[in-house]
Amino acid sequence: MPLNRRQLLNRGAAGAGLLVAGNLGVTFPRAGATAGTPGGSALGGAVLGTLRERRGGYGPLVADPDQLLDLPEGFSYTIVSEAGTATTDGGVIPDNFDGTGLFVGANGNSYLVRNSEQGAIEGVDDGEPYVLEFPATAAAEYVYDATCGGGTTTTEIGPDGSVVNEYVSLAGTSENCAGGVTPWGTWLTCEETEDRIADGFEKDHGFVFEVDPVNVENNQNPTPLEGLGRFAHEAVSIDPATGIVYLTEDASEPNGLLYRATPNDTSGTYGSLRAGATLEALAATDEAGEFVPDLSAYSEVGTVLNLGWVAIPDPLATEQSTRMQVEEVTRSRKLEGTWWGNDAAYIVASYARLDDGSAGEHDGQVWKLDPVAETLELVVHFTVNADPDSDNFDSPDNITVAPWGGLILCADGEGVQHLWTVAADGSNQMFARNARDDGEFAGAVFSADGQTLYASLQSPGVTFAITGPWDGGTPASTMAADGSPATTA
């Protein structure tokens, strides 16, 4: 089985769209750092007027007596879904929870579509044979490659928060990491792998698949979206004004790329992405017009780069990985989550170290891609966390945006793992802490009314519904699963 993100980090150290209010901009200090010193704060952009996510935030965390999830006073959680338990159709919920989208159906119910990041059902790991305990399994018409245990689970939730229906909606895919919601109300699930038939699989992998949260029959005969390329996909976000898809690649040797795919069919409907697209990779320049080879070199919040794009000659990587087909492209270590909001794509780079070939070191960046201005701006930067066993934050992965502004970042690093909030005015704090183990957080996404945050611990997989005094303002509109706006008050 491939190394997970934490194993990679340890080895390196040893050797339904929501809106962002304002322009987030902050460099976060480590213990003892103050504003104006290395690692200090530097705020930028608009400040949201009514946020509980102000300086001081939600207050200190309260220890969970059940040792699962520490939250601020006044907040509580319920468990929505757990790996290994029964689905409503008699199956079993697969493990390794990851990226998640939320959709609202015409019946008013919410639909969570959640990835399961698993690879081959049987294999050898560090010389030892293994069999996945809880692979994604489904009827044959919903299976892409029977040798693989990744996929997606759809959980239908009623207005009272109870689970109405839960089933495996896609099976036989591999290493389904993150993904993204479409403006027309479907989920794009991403395979973070480049495995091929020659590696012992029935089919090639490294694709994006579209999952319909409501119309189950649309998920039969899983079809790779070949126009979005074949590479180690991490996440996607879509510009609803143009239909252009932005894609992150979590890969190394060499480090991965940021891509955009311009669809041939811009009708914005289920299946329209099957008509193909033009795939390009980022080739950024700085303010002086000089080519930027590596995003990790930048630490100053407010740094603005200019967008440029280079065509990928062979998007299906029949002979060579897409990231190796072009030379003058902008690379980044650990490109992870992306989420669309405020007319921009927010893009996460998890960490970078000099010994992994990066130009600079950090424990997290968030970049804002503005397609109209054709710029890429550094809006969040975390310095290297020298004490991962503390409550310092490091290694953001999945990302979402609160309906009233600000970011929720899911940690996937060393030591203690957190959900971290970043308000539009730059204030930031822990919002939740994994009290169970050192496993990563994943799949944070808000309900349509902005009153519930769904988030998961990856393995053993458990999804929480977190409620409490958010008091953050009026939630933004989200996109319903049938493609119509689901506006909330």
C-alpha cells in the first residue's frame, strides 16, 4: 500500500460551494512569536463585520470525557457514521474517510457524499500480506475495478439530523482522497494514484469520477472523466461562471502541479465533463515577470503572482506522468484541498522541506486563485511547527469555508491533530482536537443552514455532526443536489 501523508511527512522530517467573506491574510506565530517577528501576524484584505470568529474566538477546548473530540464550551457532537457498521441496504460502511461534499435535495434532506481513501483490496505492505477490513463494495454496476477497495458513501440526513439512508455509491476506485462539489450539485471524487493495469489492476487509475448524490442510477457504470487527466489527483474546485475546473496534484519526484481544465461542454449538467477538456498546468510569474518554479519559496502573506498556463501534451499519461511532460511549470510540495468561494479558488499546500526538493520550508500555505484578475495570492502561511505534540497547528489538508466567512482547515500532520478556524480578520484558533489518537481530520463541510459542521476522523473512520453557538452571521446560499439554489435564512 502507498505511504500515507503522515508517513511521508515523518520520513521527510527525519531525513456545495460556500462563500469566503473578505480576503484572508495571516502568517501564524508559533509559541513565543509576536506580530512583527518571524512567524508573526500580518493581516490583509477586508474584515468581516459580524463574526463570532473574532480575536478570542470560541474559547478554550473542553476535554471530551469519551476521548473522541475536544470542542469549545457550548459545542457538542453526535456520531453520524462509522466505518464497519451496516449501511441501510445491508452492506458495510468502508473505512478511511476523507473528502466530503454536502448537497440539499428537493425533499429538503441533506446528502453527504464521502470518499474512502483505500487502494487494492489485497496486497503486500512492507513485506506483509494484507486484506482490507472494510473495502467499498457494491453491486457490480457501481464498481469500476473489482480489485480496488476505494469509493464513496452517500449518507442521506433528515431535517432532525437522523440518517435516513446510507449506502456505497461508488466502488472499485483507488485512493479516493479529496474532491469537490460541482455548481450543478454533484460530487467529483479524486483518485490520488497513478496505478495502472501493469501494476496488477483490472483498469488504469488516477482519474476523477462524478457521483450523483440523489439520482442513484447515474452512478452505474462508473466512467473516468478523462479530460481532467490521469495523475495523482487530490482535489478540485470549479468556477461557476466559466465551468473551468482547477485541480491539485499530490505527488513527488518531481513535486506536483496545479492544473486547470477547460471543458468542451460548458452546459454545467451531470455528465457534461465526460465530453473532454483542455488540460493545462500552472506556470506562474512574479511581479517582475520572472518565472516562478516553486510556490514553497514564498512566506510573505500578500505575495501576488501572475497566472500563466502550459498545455499538457498527453493528459492520459500513456507514456509519462503529466507533471513530467512539461519543464517550465510551477511546482509545489503537497498540494492538497481546494474550495471555491468569493469568486476565487482557495488552494492548500500542506508542507514543504528543503530535503524533499522544495525551495522553502513551511507547515502550510493557502493560496487564493482569482481567475478574473489572473493572480495567485498567498493568504495564509504557517511556519514550521517545531513541537508537533503541542497544540500548534501544522499541515492543513482538506479545506472548507464557513457560510459567513473564514476557513476551516483539517490537520494531517505529526502529533496532535486539529480542526483550525481562520476568520476573515485574520484571527485564528483551534476549534477541535482529536482526543482519540493522532489520526487526521478530513471532510469538513457545513450544512446548508450553517448550523452544523460535519467532519471526520479518517481511520477508523467516524463522521461527526458538530453543533453549537456558531453565531457567525447569515449563511450564504448553497447549491442543491438538483441544481437549484438552496437559500437559507
